[in-house]
Amino acid sequence: MMLFSNTMLENVSSLFSFSKNCSSNINLSVHISAHSKIKRIIDIIGALVGLFITILIFIPVAIAIKKNSQGPILYSQIRCGLQGKPFRIWKFRSMYNDADQKKHLVENQAKGHIFKNNADPRITEVGHFLRKTSLDEFPQFWNVLTGEMSLVGTRPPTPDEVQWYNERHWLRLRVKPGITGEWQVNGRSLVDDFEEVVSLDLDYQRKWSIWYDISLILATIKVVLHRKGAH
């Protein structure tokens, strides 16, 4: 049973080639949340709980993925994290194995420096279910445990998105990328304007507190259970 895609070795080497694209000449200060020890403790506890659930669901999810389409169980992609630092994000594979190669064939229905298509033909039948239930994101608890991500933060962009950022856009990377955040609570896939995503991220930075993070985590659980804004 194949766990990893054939392109993952390419992703490892790409980590270095993409690092330049994830960097900026802007002097980007780190948000106070990135230094919070309490936030980090909550991240570790949440990550351990999340990884325990991931272990419980791994076998049935893996069987469903393998029966539905050829390819690996897990998917890895290079993303830009805190201050543009590149890292490898993990997910359960929800698309066909050649999805990255066929991205240019799919219409981008989003505005600005994000990619989204509500009827993306690259998503498998099982993948639709994984995305609607957010089960595809559970492996990201590993990224949280290693400190590359947080439970709450900004949506982690890809290097090809970041290369078009202006100074305002870069401000969203003052915090760690998160499994959830303002965008998750405010419509998930319904948010298709990048400038709105940036506004939500900057609003989160202004509002941030430990209690606000907890409120977003609780709100996210409610949104996921009701499958609000999911595609």
C-alpha cells in the first residue's frame, strides 16, 4: 500500500528551490501570537488529540482512498508559513494522482492570488466526502505538533501565490498558518476573493487573544459538523 506520492522526493528538493519564492524583501515583524507559550501549549495538546483521532480513522480512510482511485494515501505540498518560511503540508489525498499536472486545465473561479473551483474535476468521489467533512486535513495535526502550523492562523499559501504578493498581502504571514481561522468560520469555501481572505487574516491579528483562538476552534467544530460552506 503506497503511503506517499511519487512526487514527494521532488517536493523535498523543491523545498529549497521554492524557498526563494517564499521569501520577501519586506521587513516582516512576527505577530505576538507566534511567541505565545500558552498558544503553543494549546497547539501541542490539540495536535496530540488530533493525531490520536487520525490514527483511529486512518485505516478506513486509507481503504476508501485506495479503492476509489490509484495513488498514495497521503498528499504533500510545499506551502509558505510564518514570515514566508517554506514547509511541507500533509493531507489525506482527495484528488487524482495527476492533479497538480492538470491544474492549468481547471478554471480558477476565485479572485486574486488563490485558486478555487467549486466543481473541480480533479477531486475524487471519496475526496468530495473528505473535504466536506474536513477529514482530509487531519494529517496537518502533525504540522501543528512540529510547530510549522498552529491550530488557528492563516491559510498557508503556495509559493506561486506568494510571488505575486504586495506589502499588504505579506502582512498575513506575520502569524503561523493554521488548520482553522477566520476564513474557516466565515464560510470556508464560500470565501473566494483573496482580498477578503487578507482582510479576515488581518482582522484576526487585531482581535487575537487566547480566548479568541478558543472561540474560533469551537466555532470551527460547529461549522464542520454542519458542513457549512464546504465543497
